[in-house]
Amino acid sequence: MLAEVIGRDGQQLSATQAWQQALADADHLALLHATWAAETSPARNQRYQQLLTAALPPGCRQEPGHHAKWLWQTLRAVELAALTTAGSSPTRSASAT
């Protein structure tokens, strides 16, 4: 093992250096946002679909079509803008109008 350490040419990063480089790379907010969005969007969209299904009368419940992504984006914008009141959901507010 000592021979491996002595024989290193210094081109490979140590674990600490690799970790520090990864932190520096992730420091860019665009990268962090892309990672966060990729990890959280499916669960958020599923929650929106469940809220929509629960807000509709039984006879109107069906799988949303290909336009659902626009609805999910609008619901997300409403949530981010804090336009929903405490205890209500954006789908219930939208379906009441």
C-alpha cells in the first residue's frame, strides 16, 4: 500500500480534494436548482394530480392529458407566490371558480 502512495504522480485527487471540488461545483445555484428540480418534480406533480383528483366530482375524474404539465407549473407558481390561504390547496381554489 505504501508503494501505491509513494508511486502516485499527483494527478488523481485525494478523497478530500474530490469532495471539496464537488462542493465548489455544486455551489453554483443553477446546478443546485437543476438537481433539486429533477429530484422533487415527480413527487410534487404526483401530489398535484392527487389534489386535482380529490377536488373534482367523481364523474369528472380522469387522468390529466398532456396539458397537465402546464397546470402543474401554474400550481407551482401559485404556491411559490404564496397566493393560497392557509389550509386550502391551489386546486380547490381553482376548481371553485
